[in-house]
Amino acid sequence: MGNGAIPEVADDELLATYPEVISAYQRACLEIAHSGPGPLDEFTALVGAQLCDLLHLRRHAVYLRGDDGDFHARVYERQDGVNTSIGQQTVHAGDPLHRRVIRTRQPLFIADARNDPRLPASTIERWGLRSMLYVPMTLGEKVVGVIHLDAAEATTELSATALKTAQAFASLCALAVHQAGISARLEQHAHAVDSQKDLLKRLSEIHDELVGSVLDGADLRGTLTLLANLLGNPTVLYSTDLRPVLGVRPGGASIVLTAPGFEMPRGETLGRALDTRAPDQPSILVAPASEGGGHAGGCLLAPLMADKQLIGYLGVLERAEPLTPLAVRAAEQASTAIALQMLIEQRQAESRGQAREDLLGDLLYGERDPDQLERRALLFDLDLRTPHVLLHITRDRPRPSTEERAWLLNRLDPVLGPAGLLHTTTSGGIVLLIPADQDSGPEPAHSITRRVQALLGELPTAGWTTPLALSTVCHHPAQYPDAFADLRSVVTFGRLFGLTHVLTPTNTGLLRLILNGGGPAKANRFARELLQPLEHADPALSSTLRAYLDNQGRIRATARQLAVHENTIRYRLNKIRNLTGCNLENLDGMLNARVAVQITDMQPGR
């Protein structure tokens, strides 16, 4: 039979084939029922196989229209009742032969495929075609698929009755294929629903574990470790400018954040991607800025939001395999818990910082009972019965901003040590409490003075100014109000005269006493602060000081008067300097000591 229209077939001839058609259809349905529900291509393979057997052909493929509009099929070879898959094939929607079959809804038989210009030469060569049969699977006015059949590399002839038989069988199967497609879609939907339920259940479990960890008081590292263990992927906390801050691997091992692969690219492309995320896309997958020793794969970035402000990013790193939907959703959920934890820790730090600042303020102004202040200080691991000094750093503005204060504290940390960063702001700058040596007298140790002196060159460029002032050393909470009052007087004196070095009550005491006109009370305090440490340490130091002053600073004459060796006098003078900060080898020190002794001698009862 040629390539023309199918001749009319007598009704009795066609009816005679129906038992075979019904039997073939029944066999296909029974095999499907026996094997149970499965993928749609398994059903179409059974349909093609039965039609092959019905027409005594060897190859078949049932093409169904895909979502892209093209037709797709798996090609099978049928031999001795066994189907063997031999490849896959796609026929584009614009293929002229398919378009004709779909338009006419009639079978098309090509007896001489090699010489038919409508068949691509590549298809003929690939499959060794000699003849070809196209059978539409019609459901009402709709063609749901097209069955291709051929006799492999043999030439065959098909009668008009055979073509009508094929059409009858294909029409019966069209409804079954349609129903099988619906069943397959329903099964896929049910599977998707089950998967979604499992996903939501696991997400709920992960959420409960993360929230429970936060409520139990876990720190950020603990929460990141828990998430890494739950997902089996390394997790990294990034700052708002995408610099790695903290990272852990499953099991809790720290990540070396300086290794290649952990720093994110910071550019306009990533910025736009983060800014233009859809509402239903709370995270994005990005590649690291560099490859190598860090990790393989991308990094899922989930923004950390608190009070509608971006405070950082949570990163979950891919390993050998891409992140699963569960890992993506879990990371997005975890970002909320971690942001909340960061906000809580920030508020706690602010509250603790305010409490420390309040403690120092109460200490400086003497507004609380000293014993109560001592107990409060212990809450911050601070013992007020150990020696401390106050450092005042001046600011031209009424009060330093948070950023300005943070810069200063970060700069002071390596100079004075973290223990020195208990601070409070004043109208003229900032006051810090700094530990002093255990054997310190009232004058700050020279080591503290030298360390503070090293800051003088940097402060003006950052908006801070001179003078810097150190108080006398305090050993008890009750001493701080007087020390702070003197410190403010020193700062005022230094600013009045434009002094740019480190000032102390001792090296400015006499001039402040004269210029401020402090009266007897301040004069007595000036003398007491200089001489009292000597009486407490060793009464011989007081007598040595008086003899040294009486002998106009001559060591030999002083030694002769006290009947001791000259080296003993030198030792005592050095100890006086360490206890009071008063250097008796220069005129200023001699003058301060002379005035202090004279004030003491004028007291009643002397």
C-alpha cells in the first residue's frame, strides 16, 4: 500500500478485527492492573507493545505532548514478547508529519521512508527506517498522542484494514492514557503533599530544637553548632558587609575564616541580588569570593533582620551535594531565631554596659553607700578595694557620640587592657577606671602615665583633645568622689592653660591651690594627699622628707643629720617618689613638698 489516503474498508472486515483489538486492549489493561500504578511511560510502553503484536511490527514509541509543546517518547524494540528500550526521541511541535496526523486524526503510513522528503535523513539513518506508521490517539476532538511503529530495517506492507485496526486500538487506548496521566499526576501530587508534610514536620522539629536552645541560654556559637549538626553543613555568621565573623562545622569544630572560600563577594551584583529578592525568596545562593581550601560549592545567605534592620547574614555552606529544600527552609527559619538571639545579646550587652556606667557614675559622685557600691562592683568582677585610678579624656563636644566612644574604647583596649574599659561619659568627655599596681601610692604609676602619654598624638585626629588627666590612686569606694573632684579641677586647669601633656593632681597641685583659692579645706587635703601615704608606709619616710627639705635637698647633710648612710637617704627618696609621685630632685617637687609640710605644721596641736 502506498502513501495516499486509506481506502474504505467494509464493515464486516473491520468488525472481524475488533475481537483482536479488544483482546490486545484487555491484555494491556491487565498488565497495568497486575503491575500496579507506575510512571506514565510504563503504561505507554504496554500500549505500544500490544499494537506491535497486533500488526506484527518490531519497533514502537508512544509520543505524548510535553509541557514545552513538543512530543517526547521512549523507543522500544519488541522481540519474542519482550520490550527493550533502545533510546529516547523528541519530535518538535512543528514537524509536518505530526501536524498532518493531528489535523486529520487519521493514521499515516509511509511505505518507502528512504525516499520520502518529509522524513529527516538523520532520523532515517539513525533508526534504519524502511517504512513508518503514524497512528493518532484521539479522545473526542483532541489528539493526546501519536504512536510510531515500524518493522525496524525490514520493509512491510499494511492493509487498509490493519490501519483501521490500529486506529481503533489507539482510540481505545487514548482514554486509558488520558486516565493514566490523570492518575500519575494525582499520584505525583499526593507524593508532593506527603513530602511537603514530611518537610514541614522536620522543619517544625528543627525549629523547636533551635528555639529551645536559645531559650535554654545557648550562645551564638552553640546555636550555629546545633544548626550545623542538624543540617550536616558548615554554618557561618556574616556581618552586614559580608565579612565572616563566626563559623562552625558539624560537630562544633571552628572554621578558619581566613581560609579561601569563606569570604563573600562584595559588589554591585550581589548587592542588587540581595536587595531585589522576592518576598517568597528570603535567601539566595551565591558563590564564594575565592575558591580553594575553604569549601566546595556555594553558600546560602539568609539575611538576619531585627527591628526591621539588617544586622548580618546566616550562611549555610554547600558540601559535595547541593543543599536540599529542607536545608534551605531550615536555614531561613534558623535566621529568625539567630537574629532574635543576636538582638537579645545586644540588648543584654547594652543593659550590662549601662549598669557598669551607672556604677561608675555613682562611684564618682558619691551618691550611694560605699559598701553597696563595693557589692555591686563584684557583679562585674571588679574589686574596689584593689588600687585603681581614673583617666579623663577630654572632648570638645558636650557629649561624645556612640561611634566616637566606640572608636576610643577600641583604641584604648590594647593600651590599657580590657579591664580598664569601665567608663562613663561626662559633660566634658569620658572617664575610665583603670587598675593600678597593688603597691601604688596616691600618684598613678609611671607605667600608666607612659601608656596614656602614647595616645596623645592620635586623639586630636579623631575629635578628642588634650589634656589627658589621671587621678590619685584610690583603694576604697569612699575615696573616689574626692579623687574625681580633683580630676575635674586638673582638667579645668589644663584646658585653661592649654596644657598638652598628661596631668595629675600632684604635678598641678600647688598651682591649682594658689589659682583656685581653695581655702583651708583644700589646702589641708593637698597636704594630706602628699604626706599621709608616707606616715602609713613608714614614719621614717616623713622624717627623711623634713630633713631633706631642711638641708635644701643635700643628701650628705641629710644623712649626717639622721645618722644614716647616704644610700639609705637615696633609697628613701626613691620610695617617697613611688608613693606620692613627688620627684624631690627637681624644684617643682621640692616646692610641693615644702608647702605640704608647712600646711601640716600650721595645723592646731602641731
